[in-house]
Amino acid sequence: MKFRYRVRGTTTVDVFIEVVADSPDEALIQAQDDLCGLSTYVGNGGMDKLIGVDGENESVEAGGEIEWDDADELGPADEEDE
């Protein structure tokens, strides 16, 4: 008998923001102060499955390969899934 599994993976997410500063160190501090933060959005089957940023001149993108970490059994598979 086959089972359904929800498999969880992790990857790096890179966040970008444009700031005006006099030096790289000041730019890092300014980015910390200015970033509106990550937000979760409805999509892909849930209320928290998509991420994004809210501020202007901010962006987010996947930054690496997915590492598959864990699998949770969901129950028996339907016959058409086998």
C-alpha cells in the first residue's frame, strides 16, 4: 500500500533593498532600519505559503538549491495515485 507524504525542504532566501548611504557599513544599518519585513501571502494551498516584501525597492528570491529535510505521512494514497 502506498501513502501520501508532505515533504519539507529548506533553501536560502535572499532579500534585496535599495538604500542611500555613505559606506557599506552604513548601508547595512540603513537596510536594517528601512526593510518593512517579510510578509506571508495566500497561495499554493494555504494562508502562509508565499512570501514577499511590502516596501518599495525591496525584493525577495530563492537563493539556493532545496535540501529535503523531513517527510510527514498524510495517509493512504488514492488508487489513482499509485
